[in-house]
Amino acid sequence: MPLVSGKAKKVILGNLGSDNPVFVQVLGICSTLAVTNAVKNTVVMCLGLIFTLSLSNLTVSLLRKWMPSRIRMMVEVLIIATYVIIVDIVLKAYYPDIWRQLGPYVGLIITNCIIMGRAEAFALSNPPGLSFVDGVSAGVGYSYVLLVIAVFRELLGAGSIWGVQLLGEWWENWAIMVMAPGAFFMMALFIWIVKGLIIKPDADGKGTS
């Protein structure tokens, strides 16, 4: 038997490319713009989102048959909030400096459109295993976009990556890159490169690489 079924492979490839939550669906933009000024903060945010997204998908899928439709979204928010609180507590206990730097953005994972979107669009109508795969792959699809943007923003804005200085005194830091306009610029440039040069629409209007 193949290690990954055909449907799971299609879900993974879609979330990583032609149906990516950031540069195709344009979801989760708040965190994309807020935390990508430093690679370390971006990695922590990405790990927290992958944890929350994958386990939320799994839990919603497990409970979908017993979830009353009239309170469905409230239950989903409660599930998501539970996992976000776990992330927040772990960061506060073991990585207080990063927790302080991220501030309210960890709590705002609850409102990330990607998590609620995958729960509604996928986990409610698919089995737990496939829903977990969808959550992980959507989280990874979100994460690599943020990491690429964070690397360029920190390098150009501070001359460093992960706090390690890479560019010498000759480099004049671009202050705009660690500010919100720099995030918008890098995000737009990334979408243009990926959708214009790598993923091209097919006859049905869907992206193909």
C-alpha cells in the first residue's frame, strides 16, 4: 500500500501550492504582516499555528457527527481556543522572552481565518486522519510563506537572521522592512513571483505548477 493515499496526496500538494492558504486563498494575512519582522518570532508563530490547526481539524472531525448545527461554530471556536491556550501557556512557561515579544499575536491565532476555514470547509466533511493531514499541510503551506518573507525582512531590515549578524557595517539597514509597509511589499512581491512565474492558471482557472 502507498504511504500516502491519492486523496491525502492531493490535499497536501494543494495546501502547499495551488490552494495555498496565504498566496492563493489570501488568509492569515494579519499574522503574515505582524510577526515576519524576525525569523525567530515567525518560527514560533508557525509552530503554534501548525499545532493548533492540525489538532483542531482532528478534534472537529472526531466530533462532527455529535455537533449540533446551531452551535457548530461556537464549538469550533471553543476547540480552537483550547489549543491556543495550551500554546500560550507553554510559551509563557518555557520561553517567556519570545512570549513577551509576540504579545497578543499568540492569542490572535484563535481568529486566524485559516483555522476556522479548514474546520468548516474540510474537517466537518472528512474523516479524522485526512483532516489531520489537511491541518498539518495547510499549516506548513502557511509557514513556509511566512518564513521566506521573514528571512528577507530581517536580513534587509536588520542585517541579521535569527539574531545573528550576517551583513557588515557596509550595509545600511532598510528600516522600512521591519515596519508594516515592508511586510506589505514583501507579501505582494512573493505573491507576484509565485502566481505569476511558478503557479500558472490552467484552462479551469486553477493554478498549476
